[in-house]
Amino acid sequence: MKFMPTVKITKAEIAKLFPKRRLDSNKGDYGRVLVIAGSRGMTGAAVLAARAALKSGAGLVTLAVPESSQPIVAAGLPEAITLPLPETKTGAISSRAIKTVLDWKSKRGADAMLIGPGLGTDKDTVKFVVAVIQKLGIPFVIDADALNCAVLIGDLEKLFAGAPPHIMTPHPGEISRLLKIVIPRFAFVRKNAANSLSRLCGGVIVLKGFRTLVVSGENCAINFTGGPALAKAGTGDVLSGLTAGFWAQLGKPSGYAGTAFSAAKAGVYIHGLCGDMAAKELGERSVLAGELLDYLPRAMKLIGN
């Protein structure tokens, strides 16, 4: 494998990604995000991810969830539009939902999509995930249970062949299942694993964990923000929502294929910075995933935005 240097993600480079907003701008200027998430018992993941996308600065967020979950997420996040989807008997998104999503896209549309938080791995949901990846045609962040659905599908190269620009955000367990190998914590092994997944599936890989890596082609960046405060359920949902929201904004004027790597770096850096700030005030043990976004305004101000 060709040597791939690792570059540190810096505050200065992240600050340059977010210019001052025009006074005459409107929500359409800052990207429309579709979040497909949630299942019975996992509505919190959907709300965390969609709230993060909104809080990141995206202009409009539509949260697509199983129809029985729609009242719950609507109450939990009134700022988002909700799209109820056909569901299975177990309260997960049904394969029949692809028609609903395609119809919605033809009428409303989105600039970027996040799929995965809290979806579950029902067999019918797996079919839905395949259809979304292959038919929807929207740049996407794929996280959590959508990655687990991909593991069940098996042929990753075929699944992602011809897919739009995408960002994958596995934690060590998920990338081990995706590649069918055990990934030790050694830095060089993690980098090689992320590079292997990027070559297999295309797109940008965010390999979460201590010193999160962002890998795309021959480019590898390492993040030094964040710490043990992020070792808690739900923080990954916040990260994927932030990443999708940042990508919607960056890609709107510049194109999505060329901004995926930058959006992923912005997501992990700012997410980690929120964790550092929260830990300083609340302690590393007591930070909740939903509290990370309370520190986002301060984090953005710190990086000069």
C-alpha cells in the first residue's frame, strides 16, 4: 500500500470553511438535509441527529421516521419538518417506504442526506437501505444501523457502485464487521483499515475513536479534539448530524464531491471541541450527547465564526 501521510486537523483550516453569512440570505442558501432515522424505541437517535443538523446551520431539515414515531419526534424537535414512513410490525422503516421517499424527493428535494441513526436491522429495513443508496441520488452520510445493514448485505463494492458522494462514519466495531477483520487500536492499522474501506466503497471514511481519522483516497487527517466525555450513547448521532449539516452548507456553493473531506473534518473537529468544552464544565463522566449542542455556539465562536 502506498505511504499515506497523516495531517493534523487544525482550528485555522476549519475556520476558513465557514465564511460570514450574507445579510440578504435565506434558508435555501444553507442547504436542505434529509435525515432518515429512528425505529420503535430509538426515536432519540433520530432527534439527536436532526437537531445537530439544524444546529450546525443547515437551512432546512426534514426528519423521516416510521409513521408511529412521527408524533414523538415532531414534539421533540418542532424546528424540523417530519416525513412519516411506512413501517414494519416491529416499528422499523419498511421497504415500502422507498416510494414515499422518492415521491417526496421529486416534490421537495434535499441537498444532502443522513441515513442510519436508530434504524435497526429489520430484514425489510435492510432492503430499504439498499434502495435508498442505489436509487435516491443524494450525497449522503451513512452511519450506525445503516452501516450494520450494509454488513448484512455483504457485497459492499456492488452496493456502493455508482453511489453519489458519501461519507461513512463507522466506529471500530462497525468497520471490523464491514471489512470482516479485527481492527486493533494501533494507529497504523486503523489508518490502513479506513483506507481499505474507502477504496472498497468509495467516499470519505470517518473512523471514530481516540484520535478520529478522516480518510479519502490518499488523504488522511487526524483529529485531536474530544476525549472520554464522548464515550457515551448518542454522541455518534450528534456527530453524523453535524457532519451532514456542515456538508449541506459547504456543498451548496461548491459542489458535494469536492467538499466531503472538508465537511467530515469539520464535523469531527467541532464535535470534539464541544465535548472538550462540556467536559470542562460538567466533568467527563456527566456529559450527555444532547448537551454537546449546547456548546456548539461557543465552539463556533472559538474557531472564529
